[in-house]
Amino acid sequence: MNSCKSTPKVMVTGATGQLGGLAISALLQRLDPNQIAALVRPKKEADARVSKLDQLGIETREADYEDPAALRQAMSGIERLLFVSSNSFEPRRTQHQNVIDAAQASGVKFIAYTSILNAQDTPLVLTTDHRETEDMLTSSGIDHVVLRNGWYLENHLNGVQQALKDGFIAGAAANGRFSSAGRADYAAAAAVVIHPDFVPSRQVFELAGDASYSLNDLAAALSEQFNTDIRYRNMDAEAFRTTLEAHNLPQTLTSILVDTDLCAADGALEDANGTLGDLIGRPTLSLADALSASP
């Protein structure tokens, strides 16, 4: 663990995860390292990601979302908390309550929570825990903002190699559109909001990419980028589920991907409010640029 002369006032949870790690990188452009604390999971052996944080001069504090006592200790002296939602789907509600209770007991003054686009209205099955967590935050009485993140471009980019191998993109989104942005865009927004000088203009930020695309658009962009012929193959829910299961994806993830596409077909992941670009002060990552940068 890293010893700092001054007590950090800003903490990022999930600091060794993808979004949390990018948020710390963005925060380092705005704050000195000794102003930031990173919440990391306890590990018996040294973790390279934790070591990197130590080398950057960021204090790492160990606690699991399932350990209320450790969470309270880890949040001691923290004023502002970037609360990155858990990636464990089954116990997530309890984990999130533990984090909020610990923040309340430790005197945290402000929380920024990473939720999901249009959490109070969307039919996405992913939304249930986020909606409940937003309600928990309201009940806690802690000053907070909710960062309702849209779909990540990376969620689609992760399937690029499979699409190139298969010659098609499988899905159930029909002509539904995704207003996706890069994970780094959402992390940059979190860094803006959690900065001590930031005074929120609202409690909820609906965050999405500047432009939207359909899976047909994604297939066309892949075809152009890789000089090949990729088509989008729209399927019903069961056919899409069977296709995903053939790639040995976990059952929970398969169900989420099927539900996401069905909801996207009804417009659940399209949003043109422009808040994300305004918040980070630049255009969000485009599909074309994301593909150009992909391996």
C-alpha cells in the first residue's frame, strides 16, 4: 500500500476495472495523485494493476463490496466518491447498499454513481439494480449525481473478430440504433463530475454518444474497415440466444445480450441529448474512429 502525506479526498471504486482505471487516468489530468484514493479488492498476491496505482502515487485501499466493515474503514476521510457499479449481477443490490451505507457511516459528502441510460424508464433487464441503487442514494440523504451511461462502443467492438470469422454480425436489434460512446468518454465525464470544484447543474446526467448506429451500420463499417463483406443477420430472440450459446458465453451474459438487442430494437439505447460531449468538452468517440483504432 502507498503511504501519502495528505489524506486523499476523492475515491474511485472499482479502480482496477476498466471504467474505474480510465476514470483515474482522467482524474490525474485534473488532480495531484495524493488527492486520489483507489478502492481495490483484497488480494493475497500482488496485482500488477494495484502496483501501477502505487507507482503513480495513488493510495490504494482494500475493501470488497460485500464487506461493510472494510468499506467503512476504506472510506475514512473521503469526501467525494466515484461509485462504479458492481460487475457481479446476482448480489449487486446488496453490494450497492453496502457501499452506500459505508459512505454514509464514513461521512462521505458526495457520490457520483455510474448507472445506465434512462434507468427509471427503460425496459432493459440490466436496469433493475441500477434503478434500485438510485433509490437507495436518494434515501441515504447524501448529495449525489447519477451518471446514466449509455452503451459502450467496446461492447460491439469485442465481437469484431468473431464477425470477421463468421462473415456476419448476429443480433436481434432489427433496425434499432445504439447511441454508443467509448468507455474513456464515460470515464472522462466521471472525472469531471467527481472533481472537488465541480458544482452539478442537475442530479441526473443521461450520457450517450453524439451519433447513433444500427447493427446494419456496424456491419457496413466493418466491411469498409477490413475490406471484406460483413452482413447483419437479424434473428428472433431464441435464434440469437442459440447463436450466443454456441460461442460458450455464460448464461447470464447471453440473457443480457438478448434482452439488450430486443430493447434496442424499440429505441431503448438511442439518445441524442448531447450531454456527454458537452460535459467532457469534446466530441465522443465515433464508430469509425473506434474501428480504426481496434486491433
